[in-house]
Amino acid sequence: MTALPAASAFTGTAITESDFKTAIADQRAFLAGLLGTDGLTASALAALGASLNSTVSKSTAYTVVAADRGKILDCTGTWTLSLGASATLGDGFQIAVVNSGSGVITVDPNGSETVNGFTTQAIAGGVAATFVCNGGAWRSIPSAVISHGVSTFLTSGSWTCPAGVTAAWITAFGGGGGGGRGDPDNGSGGPGIYGAFAIKKLVTTVPGNTYTVTIGAGGAGGSAGTAGNGGSGGTTSFGALASVAGGSGGVSAGGGFDSFFAGLGFAPATAWGGSAPANSGSGGAGGVVNISQNGGAGGSGFLSVEW
């Protein structure tokens, strides 16, 4: 871009008419490079790289360049949007990415660079995000999610992907482990462990396909019949795309008094430790110090699908 002429190019005592005309031409060239050649507002905003200055449609793999500064990239399809090197684009460079289709746009920073600490960021249909460069890495403003529907599963079942939906967010909890059996000789049983969980895991789906949903059962509380240990919780899954394991059962405190009283003809106590709420994925409570108190059952799992 032509440099801005110095003030002396216009006001110097020795300048000629030709010098003055040259300075005027240089000044116009400078303004054209800064604000655009036609003097219109839209051209000026684009030349300055102002935020959200224009919209450009993209439908195939593309690499962001310096000339895209401040633009809105309106994307459709399923492909990768590559970001240019941060050092080249510079601190403060920004673009907005809108996925107005039903595919998934994968935003991939240059080389080993990251966005919010991750190597890539997936943008599903109906999602928009703004990406800002700090000269060495990228940050994205939290996406605006347009949710079309939510299906919640408290028991096992199936989900059929609607037409046009190629991605979904899965939130799931595995079944909680059952509490361990307690006894007065060795103390209270251990509590069950809560199930593993996933929050809004993005998965790729196929319209018309049916996906099996399995809700992990809570583990049974420990009793004499299970050697006192609580049972493990079951796995919660969404087809083969997402799976979270159940929690481990609590450890038994022992059972010395159980066999002792049974040998004398006394029936063991049948009270239970506290059971976890259904669909919570929480572990059951261990049996307390009482004559052979059983552990509580773990809570069953949970799964929701958002699209």
C-alpha cells in the first residue's frame, strides 16, 4: 500500500505544482488502500477487516487467508475449514463460521496450533462460532446451538435419526455400583462408585438409521449371596457411537457374624443401606454396622439425544 505523504509534501515552501499533484495522488492511493477504491461503506469495512463485514458462502474444503479478516463464512456440507498460520494472520484476526447446513464443519488450526486448547473444533448444523487469533493460537466464542429436538431415555429403547440430521449431542451416565454389605464384626460396607458420564458428546448420525439405546442398570447391593461386595453398574450406550461404563460395587466389610448367627439358627437382619435414586448413575450406600446389613442398590443410568 502507498505510504501516507508527509505534511511537508503539501505545505513546503519549495514545492512545485507538480510536487503538489504527486502528493495528492499519493494521498488518494493511500486512502484507496486503506478504505477501498470506490469510497463506499461496504468496501471500507471490508478493506479495514471490520468484524462481520460481509458474508461469503463455502461448500468445500477451504483455507482461511488474510483477506478473510472479519468475514462471515456461511458453510454447508461436511468438510474441513483450515485456519492459516496464526503468525501470518496476526493478533486480533477474526472470522465467524456459520453452519447453515446439516453436515459437520471441522475447523482445523494450522500445524500444531490449537483452538481453545484442542486440535480441532467440530461445528454441527445449526451452530455458529466466532474464531479469534492471538498471534499464536485461536480462541472461539461459545457456539450458539439451535436444538431441533431432545429425546430422553430412562429405560432402554431405540432412537431413529430424523431426515436431514447428520449430527447429535449425547449426554449419558452409566449405572452406579451397589453398596457393600456391612456387619458388626468388620464395620460398614463401602459405598458404590458412580457411573462414568459424557456431557454433550458430538456424534455423526445417518438420517433414517435406528440406534439402540441401552440404559445401564444400577448394581445390586452386597448381600450374603454375593460374598458381601456390591455389584457393578451396567454400561449405558448409544449404538456403537457413545458408551459410558457403570461404576464399581462397594467392598464388603466382612461377614463373620453372619455365619456365626446362622449357625445358631438366627435369621440375619434384612435391612438395607440406602439405594441411589433411579437414573442418577449414583452408587448405593454401604450397609451400616448392624447384623449383616445389606448394601443399597446403585442408581440406574440415563441418556439424552439432542439434535
